[in-house]
Amino acid sequence: MTSVTFFFRFVAIVLLVVSIVYCDLVGHGKHELVNGKIVKLRGNTKIAEKPEDLELYKSKEGSCDVEMDAENITIWYLKHSTTTKEGCSIDLVVPDPNNPNIIKNKYDLLMFFGIQHNKELSDCLMDVPFDKADNFNYSAIATNLLPFSFSLRNGEFDGVKKGYPERHKNYCGDVLKCYNKGGKCLDVADYTVGWARTLKYIRSIIHPIGETDYSATVHITEHDQHEADAHYYFDGMGFRFYTEVPKTYSCFKHENVRRPEKWKITDRDHNDRIYNHLYTFHILPITSMQMSMQNIWIKCDKDANKENCNENAAFQQCDKMFVTV
């Protein structure tokens, strides 16, 4: 897999937190969050410094399929795995987001996504020929999607597993535009990263789940290989590649887009002066995006017989997707 050493220079090497027992608040370890601060890291919590330290975490319910080495921390999303059906959570410790010597603002976040297949990627990526943006076939991207979120509080993770309930029209950014394109008003927006191909190139996209306005796709590399990857940057407004993020949305308000929160750890038992903030990352189950993406991108509400319109649609044709956090 491609080395991402440059990525960790930017985020100052994020380390994993391995949670030994459960409690009932935030993250995989259910740590205590009070007034925006982690007052207690629950249980016998330790920082994972080597691959062997992950074994206990990986044996717990709700854990991610994660690997680490001296440079990279990689979370795998395997076709037909437990993670695709149930999602997973992982707890990370990061440096002080207000330290100007490390990052520019408290929302800065660089994420590295990738896709793999045992054959050439052209075997599992759907082709999306188009001559202008309006004719782009976004249903092709729905064949390989990875939904994710971050900084979910107690109960929010279980809530999004069921999908996103429709809210009052006042929650929409542009209610008529949202309704006319098959969307519904939402009170929060999480994300999905998708993959497809155009001509000889692989295309990637990060898109807010449930939004009807299409996000820009970017060329990554040619598809006559087994792996491709892309890095996206969250700048406090949303994710972007090398283009600007949209300033407005139709099906929710901009202020309700989920943002990564890095909570200061005030637990006296945590003595690391550099990695002193907690950040949680979540891969969401397929059910979280199923209804909205089926109707918006595939138009299943108009023709339920299309591929990927059934309730067990996998949204994954390639063998593996992954994210480095």
C-alpha cells in the first residue's frame, strides 16, 4: 500500500487509544465527556504503540479492522464484512488543535482513502462516461461507497444506523431544490467516499449523505492497476481535494454538517503532554446511507428493480476500501 509518511508529518503522528472496558459516553471506549472535555478515559486505557497492542481492542465488539506500523494507521473496509453491516468506532489521541505550530485551525483534518481489488480496478469500478457535469452518472459511484463520521456522542452512532429521519422543511438549506431532486430535509450530514472510472481514469468523490447537489469528482490515476488512493482535506467548511467546497447545501444547513471535534483530555491519569486531545472516527453501516443514496443517485423511488435498489444492497463491488486517519 502507498506510504503516507507526508500525511503524518501534517497531523504529527496520530496514535491509537486502546480501550479495555466499556462505559457509556463517547467513542469506542465510552469515555466521559463533560462540557466539551474528556474528564475520564474509561477503564485501563493505554496508547497503542505497536501492532500487538491492538489485539485486545480488535477482540471487542464494535472495533474496526485496523492495522498499524511505524508510519501508518489503516482501517480496512472489506466486502461483506461485519464492518459493512454494523460499522465500527476507533478512538485516537491527537495534539492540541490550538497549537499554531502543528495545524492551522481546530478543524484541520487530512484523510487518506483508498480502494483495492484482486484484479485490475476496471473489473469492479463502474464506468461513468459524460460530456458535461449535468450528464454525469452518479449512480455508478454508488457501486463502491464507504460511509463515515467522526465525534459522535452517546446514542448518535446507533441513531444513524437506521438512516437519517426526515425533519421539518426549516432544516433544509433550499427546500424546493432538495425536494425536486428527491431529497428530504435533514438535521445533520455525515459523509461517504465513492469510486468509479471515466475513460482510463479512476474518479473519487466525498459527498455529504443525503445531499442532492452533486459534489465535484476528481481524477486520481489510471484504472489498469490493483489499487488507487486519494487524500482529502477538511478545512472547517467541508472536505475538499484541490477544489473549493460548496458554500451552501439543499437538504440541510451548512452549520449542520458534521465536523471533527478534538476534545481536550483533563483526566489526571493521562500524562501525555503532546497527545492530549481525543478524536473519534466511525465507519458507518450501509444502512446509514441506503435510503437516501438509493433515491438520490440511483432513483430507486422511481424504479425499484434497478441494481442496488434492494434492502440488502452492498454498495461495494471492489474487494477492499480503506482509510488512513
